[in-house]
Amino acid sequence: MPQFHYQATTPQGKLIEGMMEAGEERVVISRLHEQGYIPLRVALPGQETPRAGMSVSLSAFPLVRSGGAVRQRDLLVLTQELATLIAAGLPLDRALSVIAGLTEKVALKKAVGHILRSVQQGKSLAEALGEYPKIFPPLYVNMVKAGELGGFLDTALQRLVEYLERSQQVQDEIKSALTYPILLTIVGGLSVVILLTYVLPKFAVILGDLGQALPTSTRILMGISQGLRAYWWGLVLMGIGGWLGMKRYLATPQGRFVWDRWRFHLVILGQLLCKREVARFARTLGTLLKSGVPLLQALEVVQEVAGNEMVRRALQEVRVGVREGHGIAGPLSRSGVFPTLALQMVSVGEETGRLDEMLVRVAEYYERDSYNQIKRLTSLVEPLLILVMGLIVGFVVISLLTAVFSINDVPF
């Protein structure tokens, strides 16, 4: 039988580890539970994670390697471990102490250690988390606060885990769909640059020595090649200057609003961006409401974390409407940002008193729809990119061959 390496914690929060002989991982987990321990990690020696499909109480890997900024994936792992320890009955301070011992990322380890000391000094967990806004966003802090006030911190943490898992899954799906088109564009662009700056100049020397009149296409290519080689630094400066200027303009509320409005009006892409924003809004608001956060406070959090200025301004009007006793469907419809289907589902949720559930359904629908649309777009863009790159490279090659063949016309 194989020997499994395990890490677990006692009900008092003490970390233990060792080796256990068993036929599979589940047997090790079951034995640890029978002994009164809370399993943290179970794996074969040399494995960082258990095999796919294994069910463990905590995440089956460290909170990530040391150093670097804290990413959403790191926050997800921390929340999974904290939710499991709290649900297992460990006091909050002991649970934080265990997590501080497991964390290998320096920034996160320091933050958890400071949060532990703050909790031991009498602060609530939400107050302690609020001291690290770059790691724990307002959504996270408010859901923890609602869980503490309502006495269901373990449930609030579990909902946070579900929210972060779904958000990470959506990001991974989009990145996976866009990886090949982006890689194809980079490789094709580099190929064209190499042809123009390295290959073409060698032909230019040979053809120039012959002193013959070159074909028009070849002369155009040579002009582009000479321009790139002579003024590449100007293009680089223009690119950097344009990027810095755009970044500075987008840092202003008006600039951000103009940019976001322009993006929403793009053909095809505008509709896709709108669906993504609606999904993000619905999932965030629905998760907050499910966790017991009051509607006005939840809208304030959603407005703060919204990534689109048009959505942010629309939510400001919604908050005003809610204060005056109106629902959220009416103000959302007047904003002109949200699709009709989403507005109808929100309206039904308000009428039936199940707004939180309906918002989660809206999020699931538009997340799935936007992902499918991205897949369709990439399936069309990939052959289009290949065609465009092929035409460009073909034009360069044909222009060079035309010039070479014209050597036969040179009188000797």
C-alpha cells in the first residue's frame, strides 16, 4: 500500500503531520476525522496536490509560493481554508493562527498575522480585514461583516468561496479562449517585422546594385522597411507617449466615462462587454444580498467595485431610487445599460421577494452567454487572423520574387 503524507490540525488549533499507509486518499481523510483531526492536506510524497476528484476539507495546496502580489486565486485558497476551519468549530483566532502557519506568500502571511493580532485585541474580523483593502475588497469585508453580525460567519465565508471560485472560473475560461488568437497575432506581427527589417534590406542591397527600376510593390516595401529601421525610436516614443496620455485621461471620471461609453457602442464587442458587466453586477449584488447585507449597503459596495463608469453612474441613480422607496428594476431600465431580459428577471425577483436568487440566475445566464459568444468570436477570428497574416506575408514574398524575376530583364 502507498504511504500518504498528511497535514491536519487538532480541535485546539495545533498543526500535526505524518505518514499513513492506505489504499487511497479518502481512507486517510476518514481515519483523520475518526481521530478527531481536521485534515488540511493529503497527498503522496512529492505531490503538491491530490489527484483530481478527491474531496478534502481544505484546499490541497499551499496558499502559493512566497513573494509577489496577492492574486484572486490566493484569496480564494485562503477563504477556502478559513471557511473549513470555522465550519469545523475552531475559534476564529485559532483558525487564523493555523492559516498564518500554512501561508507561504510573504505579503499574505504578514497580513494574516496582523489580522490575527487585531482580532485578539478585540476587533471584529471585518474591521481587521478592512485594514488591507488591496487584499480584501469591499465586497469581501461587507460579506464577512454581515456574517459576523448575523451569527453565520461560516455560511458567509462559504458563499465567498463560491463567488470567488465562479469569478476565477470565468476569468480562466476567457483567458483560455483568447490565448491562441493573441499568440497568433504576436507571432504573425513579429514575422512581418523580421521580414521588413532583416530579410528585405538584404534583397535591397542586391537589387540596388543592379540599378534597375524596381516594381511598385517592391519600392513600397523598401520604403516601409527603411522607415522602420530609421525611425523605430520615434514609433516607440509615440507608442509610449500615447499610452501614458491615454492612461492619464482614463484616470479622470469623465475620460473613463467616455471610454466606457465608446466601448459599449462597439459592434459585437460592445454587446459582449455589456453582458460581462451585467453578469458581474448581478453576481456581486446577489451574493451580498444572500449573505444578509442590506440592499442600500450592497448597492454601495457594488458601485464601488464596478469596473465600468457607465454602470457606476447607473448604480448611483438606483441607490437614489431605493432611498425614495422605489425598486431597482425601474432605475436600471432608465440607465440604458442593462438588457431587457436582465431587467425583467430582476423585476420578477423583486415581485416574488427572491431578488437574490434571481440575480444569481441572471449572472449565471450572462456568464454562460458571454463565454459562448467569446468562443464563437474566437472561432471566427482565428481563421481570419491566419488569412490576414498569410496575405501580408504573401504580399512581401511576391514583391520580392517579382523583383528577383525582373533581374532577367537587365541587359548584360
